[in-house]
Amino acid sequence: MGQSTAASASAPYFDISDPAFSVQSEEVRRARESGWYARTNYGIAVLRHDEVGRLLKHPLLAQGSARWPAHHGITSGPFAAWWANWVLNKEGEDHRRLRRLLNPAFSRRLVDPLVPRFQALAAELIGAFREPDRCEFMGEFAEPYAARVIAIMLGLPEEHWPELARTSATIGLAMGVTIRADLPRIEAALDDLYGYTDELIAARRRDPRDDFVTRLAQAQHEQDRLSPEELRDSLVLLVFGGFDTTRNQLGLAMRAFLDHPDQWRLLGERPELGRAAVEEVMRTAPTTTWVTREAREDFAFEGLDIAAGTTVHLFAESAGTDPLSVPDGRFDITAERPPHFGFGGGAHHCLGHFVARADMSEALPLLARHLRDPRPGGEQRWLPLSGNTGPVTLPVAFTPRSVPPTGSKGAPA
Amino acid sequence: MKVVVDLTLCQDHGQCAIAAPEVFRMNGEGRLEYDGSPGEGRREAAEDAADVCPVQAITIED
């Protein structure tokens, strides 16, 4: 893979499979200063904003994760079948057909009416913190919030959230290098989720509602519809793709604001900055630290010959903080910023970004209003700072507000 | 019907070309090309494209 790409032997080299490798390390910063790419143990890593933006949408690059299970010796069985059916791993007309059928259910105009429920949920969780002046942010907020947003989207009773969180986290093991050893657990979790989604689909077919699952079940483009398998695979994808990412991204946001208390105070005073806050956090600390593509054929890019089959890792965090694109280097939720790559881009742009943007931009200002002067409140544990990252635990101490949280904006301070 | 794309917002993700290939296409360089005055029969497709645009750069004017 990529052996024949004519990467200069003098280009920096990273072992991105090493759990100690960090996309935020000095070595990555230095490499970004000296050039737009680095060599890695498989394929090349792209480090600068301009090149990441162009390669993300390059017509000769395909999504690079389709062969991940096969790289680990998994070529058949329920997991391999689900992976192959997953819209992210489709290309060409198969991919375009699925996106045409799935996209309308995720549109902004259908997501926006859920905003009051996101606000009420955030307020309920903050009101239920076990202690008045501290919380374990991941366990008491980010995780239940992310999982209950999924339950709201699917029209499931919200008290089922621990089940959604557990199965989703287990399927997430598939993204790790121990996928082969974890396969029996992953397939059991997949089976549980299939049970869930099959019941849900049957219920909406019997009794259609004005909701997301009904819309997908009825989705139609010209004469075409989702098959029953495509429908259940897509719902499993929603749970899996929406939960971990949102939980981690909320944790990364809280962590970023611990370092920028003035910005947190401002966000609490001006909740309309919620959307900009989400964008600024995803620019500087995206949970998806890189996006993978694969060359469909040989091509030259900026003087580099990239051979067919080469893996191209597009470093979203490195691109977002590239001084060539954001010279001031500040974290500033009021500044005009170039687009970030935290939702990937191109044909495979994140399907659920309107939901993620809406739910996080409601949660953050409400948190900022109630968790005043937040500071680290104990030992943090983190996922590796590569691949998909985020805090595992994030204790936060704060000064509570005297008024209990409500879901509505603009309540008197 | 007039289709207007705000090219200061457009990032060439190409979701519009997936939703409505009869109105929008991505050229060999991955840049957007589109028909600004498609026939009335393409309204639904053009509206789907406007809905799906990640940066909401597309507007349909009557």
C-alpha cells in the first residue's frame, strides 16, 4: 500500500499505528512547517488546510475504510456484511443512490423542530448532577446527552439510552486495531441493535408517525426505496455514527473551554454564539482527527506522484490549526474562520452534521450559563490522541448558578 | 425557476450533484457546474439539492 508513491525520503515520517502517536504533537507541527505532507507506516498524511481541503473532495480519491475488516482477516459474517452495506463504504452510483434516499431525513428543516427537546434534555441533565459544584462531565452529561439525542431521533423511550450507549460503544471496538479479537462481542452487539431496529421499523410500518424512522421507511426516490436490510443497516449506522462522535466532541469542547474561560463566559452571556462555538471547537479539536481516502488511480498532486491504492490520511486537526489558514492561532468563537474538516467532506460528508450541529450548539451555551468558572476537577482519562479521540472521564469543578436550569434561552441571569 | 449558488459559501462537497444530477455536476477538477435556469420539472430535485447542501449555499428563486 503506497510503496510506489514517490514520497520524498526526506519527508517527515510518522508511525500512525503507534498508540502514543499524537496528531497534536510537536513533530506534526514541525512537519507541517516544512511541507504539506508526511510519510507514514501506511500511505501519506496531509497536514495543511489548503491541501486537505482539495484532496478531501478530489475526484480520484475514494473513501479509504472499505477494506478495513479485510485488512484484519474478517471477510465474511454479519459484521463484514454490515460494514460493506454501510453508506460510508460505498462508492459510485451505489453510494449516490443510498445518499439520495437517506439525505432528506437528515435535512436541517426536519432537525430544527427537535431543538426545544435538545434544550430541555440539556437542562434536565445539568439539573440532575449529583453534586452542586462539580460533575464528571462525560458520565453525567456528554454520554447521556449524546445517547438520548439518538433516542429522540429514533423515537425510542429515552430511558433506553444506556442500552444504546453500550451497544454502540461495543460496535466502536471495530474501529480499533484489536477488531479481530473483539469480533464476537461486536457481532453480539450488532445483533442486539438489529433486534431493536427491526422492532422499531415494524412499529412505524404498522403505525406511521411524523418522525425520522417513518421518513426513512417511506423514503423514495423516483421508483426506488431502501430495502429492509438497507433500512436497518442505516439505523444501526445512525446509532453508531451519532453517539460516540457526539459524546467525544462534547468532551473535547468542554476541555477546550477549560483552557479559555473568557470564551466560556462570553458563550454563557451570548447563547447565539453556540453555533460558532461548535465550529471553533471542531476546527481546533475535532474528534475525528483524520479522514482516510484511497487513490483510485495514479495521479500527480502538488509535485507528488500518488500511486493507485495509496492510502491518504487527511489530518483534520492539523489542517484546522494550520497557521497558513488561521494566522492568529487563537481560539475565538467570535472570529471569522475558514471551513474545518471535522465532518469530513465531499461525497462522504457526514450525513448527520445538521443534527450534531444543532444538538451541540444548544448544549454548550446552556452549560456555559450554569457551569461558571469551570476548572479541571480531578484526574482525566483520554482515548489515544489519534483516530477518533476524546476524553473518557473529565471531572469538572465549577461555581453553580443560583437559578436552576431551564431549557429556554434568555432566562434572567 | 432560478437556481442561485452562493459561491463564497460553496465548498464543492458535491452533495447537490448527488441529489440532483440533472441540475448540478462536479467537473473533472472537482468543481461545481450547474444549470441556473432548469425547467420547472426539475424543481423538486433542485429543492432536494438546496436542502442537502452542507453549507446551505443554494437558493431557489421563482
